[in-house]
Amino acid sequence: MSELGRRAVHATGSLLPLAYVAGVATWPQVRLVAVAGTLLALALEALRLLAGFDHALYDRLTREYERDNLAGYALYAISGTTVMLLTEPTVGVPAILMLSLGDPVSGLLSTGELRTVKRPRVLLGMFATCLLLAVPFVALPAAALGALGATLADGVKLSVRGYIIDDNLTIPPFAATGLLVGLQLVA
């Protein structure tokens, strides 16, 4: 699958929080579906990593470095669900949208090179996208701090003992933290 295809799949993660925004689902229902999806993702990853289950979709949707580790979609589900369970929609919805829509925009702006810190135009694109995604939900200062958190999580590669932490795991909590701090400042 092309990178554009991967980005489109990434963006489908916005459907769940947008179901809440559209009034199709309540926040407790969104949380329940998120938990179920995360459990399914973990079960599929256990089958893939421990039992050798292989499917053509894995070949198309996972990157080489994910072959022997939890794939990005599972980290995405874990992180997004955790944020949804710990926050109210005012914070949870924009934090998830920053991952589901902001991260693909950043990926499209990137050249595919592995850098410790992404190029300024990519950082700016990620920040602007995340800011626009958050403004409908929170005041501008909170939106800016949430966008800053998401941009840092996306744009600066975190490493623990030589292991790179996937931004699918860090964008929602960093964004949510920025949003929460911003909401406290404007309260």
C-alpha cells in the first residue's frame, strides 16, 4: 500500500470521535467501541507476533520496523482509547483528531527521511492543522497548547534505551496534556 493509502487508513480513526460530534453516539458509547477496538487490535497483534498469524493486510499496512513489535495501529488504539477514557470529549475529541488527521498531514509534508527533529515546514504544518482541529472545541490558548503538544510528539523522535517511541503512542497524551493545561490557564 502506498504511503497515501496508509495515511487514508490513519484518517479513518477520526470516524469514532466524529460520531460523537455528529450526535450519532454518546461519549460512553464511543469509549466502549474504543475499548472493544483496542482489545481486538491487541488480540490480532498477539496472533501475529506470538502465533505467526500472517495476513496480506499486515504486509500492506505495517512498516518493516513493526514486523517484530506492536504495529502502529495497535499503539494508535491503545493511546487513543486511554485518552478517551481519561478525558471528557472537549479534550478527547481534538486529541484524537490530532492523531488521526494531523499526523497524516505531517506525514504527507515529510520527505520520508528519518530525522530526530522534523523539518520546520513539517512542524509548522502539523501545528497549524492541530490548531485548526482544536479551535472548535476549546479556547485558542488551550488549542495552541494542545497543538504544541501534538507537534512535539510528532516532530521530535523520543527514544528510550535506543528504542524509538512511535508517535501513534505519544500524540494523543501530549495533545491532551496541552489541552488540559490550556483549559486550566483560561479558566
